Amino acid sequence: MTNDDMPPEDDYQVGYGRPPMHSRFTPGRSGNARGRPRKSKQLEDLIRQELDTKVVIKEGGREKQITKREALVKQLVNCAIKGDAKPLQLVLAHLEKHREVAPFVSTAADDAELLKAMAGTTDQKEDSDGNG
């Protein structure tokens, strides 16, 4: 705003949302010159970013590009295979935690056995109650 665009001082009333003319931001100058500060990097984000970078390894006489995350897992499994106790425990614990269990599918033989077992328990109850 130039001085021509501003209302005269005597018509202008200072109040809420209407700062005094002398303390207003001048045209072309920001009220937040430095801007919002950058988001600080968290340790978890830094680790994730570093694990996703690629490295070149030699495997079977050939060079291969894999992420550091994959290289870390390869190293862990190789140490476990060599017999190092701690990596072996980690790998086995992970496998146990994420193993898939086959769902139970009942068969006619299972149903018959269950009915037989239930019939045996009801007979025993009647005998102990003195009704049988």
C-alpha cells in the first residue's frame, strides 16, 4: 500500500484487527521473514532413511545392489547359520512370532469323537446326581 491508498489518519480508528498505521507491515516485507522452522529429524526417520540407501555387495562372484536393510538381514542370517548364539536366537524368535498356523478343519471322525466324549460326560453327571 502506498500513502495514497491508506485512509487519512483522522478517519482511521484503531481497534481489533486494525493496528495503528505506524506499526503495520510495510508493503513487500513479510511479517514472518524467516518462515516456519524446518521439521526436526527424528532418530527413527534418520535410521529408516539410512537403511533404505543402496549398497553394492558381491554375492556368488557377481555384484548386486541391495538396500542396507537387506544387507543387515543377510548378515544376521549368515551369522545365525555359522552358529552365533545371539543372531540365532533373534532369527528363531522372529520365525516363531510370524509362523503361519494351518486352520483347523473338522472331519466326520472328529465330530463323532467329540459327540462320544460329550455323551460320556452327561452320563457321568446323571450317575453322580442319582437320577440314573
